[in-house]
Amino acid sequence: MTNYRSNIDEAATLINAEGSAWNAINPESVARMRLQNRFKTGLDIAKYTAKIMREDMDNYDKDSSQYTQSLGCWHGFIGQQKMISIKKHLLTTKRRYLYLSGWMVAALRSEFGPLPDQSMHEKTSVASLIKELYTFLRQADARELGGLFRQLDAANPSDKAVIQAKIDNFETHVVPIIADIDAGFGNEEATYLMAKQMIEAGACCIQLENQVSDVKQCGHQDGKVTVPHVEFLAKINAVRYAFLELGIDDGVIVARTDSLGAGLTQKIAVTSEAGDLGDKYNSFLEVEAVDAAKLANGDVVFQQNGELVKPARLPNGLFKFRAGTGEERCVLDCITSLQNGADLLWIETEKPHVAQIGAMVNKIRETVPNAKLVYNNSPSFNWTLNFRQQVFDTMVEAGQDVSAYEREKLMAIEYDATELAIQADEKIRTFQADAAREAGIFHHLITLPTYHTAALSTDNLAKEYFGDQGMLGYVANVQRKEIRQGIACVKHQNMAGSDMGDDHKEYFSGDQALKASGKDNTMNQFS
């Protein structure tokens, strides 16, 4: 909360102290500009948003219905419009964050052009996007406050108190960002340096994964290779040091494990005694007992449980884990990460299944009772097919007649109106609340939603505009809907800052200001 009048008085005191040299400076204009620029640096943002996120984590521990959500945004404008929409429709930004996806940075923000999610994009591009997102969110603050200031100027004296109260109780569009640092883009020093850039840009929360940095794969693709725990923990330490060095004492670290889908490791872990962390990591390897006298040239062997064993090794030198050990490795990864500095967990799963996720979380909570997850509600899942198959399987277990359905073809449109499909849609609708309650998920995000919405909306516009609908394809399906839904950017000049520029010109030049918002501004058609 701010106090508009006290800000004016403070500016007036400062200006008066400078004497006649500052006579042209209006204290109310200074107060307005200060209020429109609440966050001066990225570190100001990181401190503010870390506190919010910590409070949200505490509230979730008390009440699992208080989970949080975000959508992945690949451009500042997308993040800005999302938060403007949330404020418009839901009246508050509380418990709604932004997610920055490494996948989308690679696909959309690299100077190389579109890249796969394999950490090949420039290291600086992630911090640049964080800075851009917060630039657009701060501009959304300035734009909305500017509108309130203009209302205040035009209001009757009896209405001014109400408008001033809106200014004093203004809720910022600036919210926490969970920022993806992939596998750290190199060794622990590289991770530390990149984390510092991200924090200085405004990130209060950094997500780090346990894959090998230089062979990193998308979590929903094959070929993932994990590192021994000691290497991952060193990178968690590096991120924590970055937070502490920059004064973000409550910064949040999300430790992501890809072990569920990762069947390979680059290294055999170092172990000094049976049962230590390295020995536990190695215990999941696929091995065979060997006779030392029969070793071939280049064979790698080590002692395990009192016998000499040879791990299964691929031609590329990578070692294989035993099939079926993924969940057990995930649980160990999560416990180890939380015991060594991580705050939240991310388990990359192959499907959205509350019971599967909950079973792993329950095992983790036997050791760390307040363990909680950030979960990827991924577009890589076929949600419709997955949930229809889950309902189908439940019907089979209950002995219900499923002869009208073919399990592998449940995505087909002819099933859309069936009872099975209706039940599945309801499970999708309540998935986040159910998983927050039953599977310890504190934060639900969709990694790539705005990538898909941009493609879908562009496809629809191109089909109509370049087809026989011509200009009506734009007017009926875009502009008319913008006007009727109250989409702020229908007044695109205003959204781009034209009105704020006019305000500043008036502050700086007074009556001589050449402003853009006169009677010939075509944006007046949207008043």
C-alpha cells in the first residue's frame, strides 16, 4: 500500500529545498512517476517476489487448496497480457506466477533460430527474457496507474477520494517468475554465473535439473542422462550462493529430477564406503558379476556387495540403469535435494496421473514431511487420451461394460459426448486441485501454452483472412471480440505507452507539449 498524498508532500519538500532552480518541477508529477516505477532494479523485484513465494509456500503447507499456478511466457508482451487479464477477470494476482521455459527460449528466443530443448541456446538469453518480462509487467503498472491519475484529474471533488484509494491500494502486475536454468549450462561455476544474471534480472526462483549439461534433453524425450548426486548438489549450492551474494536470502530453488525417464548415466559415482550416496547411485546400475581373469581390454569394473561387477556400457561410453528403477531413483533424488538446500521438487513424469505422483511424494514425505512439488502440466501429454484411458481402466476394474469403447482410439471425436469422455473432462478440470490435495503439488504450470495459443490463433486468422472472408476474418474473429471482451490492447497505442508519453511531455514541457491523444487520434473510436 502507498499513500499518494504523502508521496507528493515528500517530493515537495525535496523540490523546495533546491530553491528556485527546481521551480518547474511539479511535486505531484514526481510522485506519480515514482509510483509508476515502484521497482527500480531486478534485485528489488527478486526480493519482493521471493517474499511472496515463501508466504505462498507456507500457506499451502497449512491448506493444500492454496496452490499456485503459472503459464509459460516467451515474450514480455505475452506475460504482460496474461497478468492484465488475470487482474481484469479474477481481480487479484495472488498465487498466480509466470513460468519461463527453457524449451521456449530455445525454440523462440535464440539467435541461432529455432532449436531443440538441448541447452544449445545462448546462456544470456534466459536472463534477457526475465528482464524483458519484468519490463513489460512494470509498464503494465505504469499504464494502469496513469489511467487512474487521469481519472483523478478529471473527477469531481466528491469522487477524488475513491480514485485516490484505488491508487493507494494498487496491486502490481509484478509476480514471481519460476525460471528454468536447464542443467546449469556447464559446471558449477557456469551455473553460479548464469544464476546471478537471472537473479539480477529479477528471478526469485530458479529451477535446476539433474541431467548432464552438455547432453541435456527435453524431459519428454528419450536419451536423458543423469549425473551422480554430488554433482547436482554442487550446482544447488552454486545457485544458493548466487542468491545469498546478491542479498536474496529467501530465494527459492526447485530441484528437478528426470530420473523417471532417464535410463543412462555418464559416470559411475565415487563411493568410499558401502551405503553412502555414491554407492546408492551405483546400486541402480545394470551390472553383471565378472571374473577378473576374464576381463576384456577397456572393461570398466568395480566392487559391489563384495563382488566384482561390470556395468552395462553403451558404445558411446554411457552406463545403463536397471529397468524399472526410475521411481526409486526419483525418490532418492528428491530426498537428497531437499536435505541439501533445495526448497521445492519437480518430478518430470510421462503422464499426468495423480496416484502415480502421489505415491512418490508419500515416499519422499516419510523422510521430508513438508516436501512439495512444482508440476509440469505439460502440452507433451495427450490430456484427452490419457484421462479417457484412466477412466476406461477404472471402469474395467469396477466391472463395468466397456464394450462401446476401444481403448487405443478414445481420442476419436465420436467419443466426445459419451459418459466416459464427460467423466474424463471433469477429472482434467479438477486435476490441479486433486493433485494439490493428494500429491503434494504446490505449483501447477503449463510450460508451453502461449507457444500453442500463438500458433492456433495465427492459423485461424490466416485461414480466414487469406481465404474468402478477407478483412471480415480479422474484424469478426479478432477486433470485434477484443472490443466486446474488453481486451486492453485493442487500444494498441495506449498499450504501447502513447498516453504515458503524453503525460511525460506535459510534465516536461507544460503547455508547449505536442501530444498524440488529440481529436484526430483514431484510437478514440474505441472509447
